[in-house]
Amino acid sequence: MKNLFFILFSVCTTLSAQTISNITLAYTCPCKVTATYDLDVDTDVLLYFSPDTVAIGWLPATTFSGKEAGIGIIDIWDCEAAGVVYGQFFFKLEVAGQQQCCQPTTIDMTMIFVEGGTFRLGAAVQASTDSGTSGTEVAITNNHDVTLSNFCMSETQVTQAQFFEVMGTNPSAYQGGVYAPSDDKPVEMVNWYDAITFCNKLSLLEGKTPVYSVKIGGVEIDWENLAYTAIPTSNNSTWNAATMELSANGYRLPTEAEWEYAARGGKQSLTAQGSPPDFYYSGGNTANDVAWYSGNNGSYGMPTYGTKPVKQKQPNALGLYDMSGNVWEYCWDWNAIYTNAPVENPTGPSSGTFRMSRGGSWHDNAYCARVSYRYNYSHYTRNLYIGFRLARSSE
């Protein structure tokens, strides 16, 4: 039998500060693996496993209820009893109570926990052109180390159904089509102002503290009652002066550094693949496997032209879908040239010309879908190539 590998344990800081630590594996015949661990409180423990964290992702958790604080032991796999004798498997343990910050939203959106860490921001290699599927990777000057705290990221881009539920409208150009249900496609024809409004409205719906503040004449916008038609569609200095409270527990856009770290797979990818992989795209090196882009989207006038429903391509190691392709994704940051100094939890400059967007779209070539590719998209224009996904800071 091949070795069985334990990838990592994920923790998510909460008010109760529960942790699981000192996890070790022991292999005993016949084909049994047990995990020994430490808990600091009485809680439930969740077990995930996967034969391939990149292509398949983590399979649903088994819950071991009522585990007591202190040293514990769990039989986590008996492959002979399950009819699986050979193969390589990955495991992770999480504390159930620690997933509070990443619980699904009221609009049926799954939030994925991303354990913080340090990574090298920007392209690290020069890639060759591969029949239009790889593009040409150009190393970015001033690549630098970034250290991030734990956060959560939505499993998919915000869909048309989710946008409608919060905003009461679906402005998307690509509704309907041969793929059903159509409202599973990512919302587009939205600008950056729409995106932060959505975040604040959803936060208020769930009783969370909004992350963003925009004041008109010194008075905070009434986000709960703000009409979609009142959101600016031209460059607006008042909305450009929006501030972000990163420690608030509401929903927000990811920072650019968070976006790239999550797109690369975070620690999941770094641990599972080695030190570390520089995937061209989120989840692998072949665009067709992980992204909707111009090379597999069809021609104008065809029923397959335009956006596609989310979760049709392979996820990355974190279980995040469509971070390459489908629609561009707004980030919080203003555009700026990278500096070469290490930085912790960067949020970009205080002002700029455009907000950064990442990931490429169904309309762009594979080059734009690379995890390191940056684009300065107009933050006030609504167009059919751009949408967004949600993030949350750990509680």
C-alpha cells in the first residue's frame, strides 16, 4: 500500500478560541489509520478526506461528537472495510465550533475557511504558450512575501439568484440560455459600488456589522433601504472615499492579496503539492479543466456564448470554484504597482484610479485567467465581464 498522507488541520479563530493541535497519524494493519490530537475544550471534531484535493476537493465531513478536552484518538480510516486497499489519501481535522465564521449564508452561499499564512505574491515562473491554454506567463517585478490572517471566501462567485435575493433585481446580460437554472450563473453588469452595497445589505440581513462605510454630507448611507437605482454608475468621489473596517464580522470583497492566496489554494495547495506550486490557473495548469474563457466559450451568437453556471469546472485545493474565468472578480484594493517589501494583511493604497480585479472572464483569453494576472477595471462601469465573490474576516 502507498503511504497515506495527512495534509493539515484547519482552525478558524472564534470567540471561544477552540483549537485542535498536535495531530499525528499512526498506521496499523489491516489498513487502519488513527489520529491522535489535542483539544483545548469539549467540542465536536470533523474529519475530511480526499484522494485528490485539487481535482476532487475535500469529501463531506464525518462528525465525531462530544470529544473531550485533552488528548484524543480517532480511527479515521479503515480502507479494507471500505473496500479501498491501495491509493494515496489526504486527511484533515477541524473543530466544528471553529467554523462559525464560515457558516453558509442566508442566501445559500457556502463560505470556505482559508487558513492564513505567508506566500510569494505574483508570478514566479515564465510559462510557455500551450495551444492557447496557458498564455505567456510574465514574471512581475517586485514580487514580495505577504502574510495573511485567517479569513473565509465564498465557494463561488455571487450568482444571479443570490444577487436578486439581496438586491431585488437581476441586472445580468446573460440570463437564460441552454444551461439551467440560469440564475446559477454569476451576476454581471455590476460595478464595484454595487458589490460593496451587496456586502453591506447582506451583513445587515444577518445581523452582522457592515464592513463598508460611505458618508454623504457626513451622514452614513442607509444601506438597508438603499435602492439599486440610487447606486452611482459614474465615477463618484463620495463612494470612492469608502472606508473598510477589516475587523467587522460582515461580508466584504477580498483584498487583492487574499484573492491570489485563495486562488492558489492557500496552505492546502502549498502543503499538498510541495513547495509551493506556481499554478498558472486556480486549481491547475490547464485552463480547460478549471476555467471558462474565450478558448472554450463558443462564438458570438451560439447558445453557449457568455457566462456559465458556477461549479461546472474543477475547484482548486480549497474547494473554490471559478476563480479562473467565468467573470472577473472585484477586489477591495485600488490599483498600484507592487513594492518589494514584505507586508502583513495589505489592503492597498488609500486612493487610486481604478479598483483591482482578478481571474479573467469567459470573454478573455487564458492569459488573463492566471492567478497572478492583475487588471485595473473601472469601478463605476457595469459590464458583462465582471462580477465578484464574498470574503469575511475570522471572528
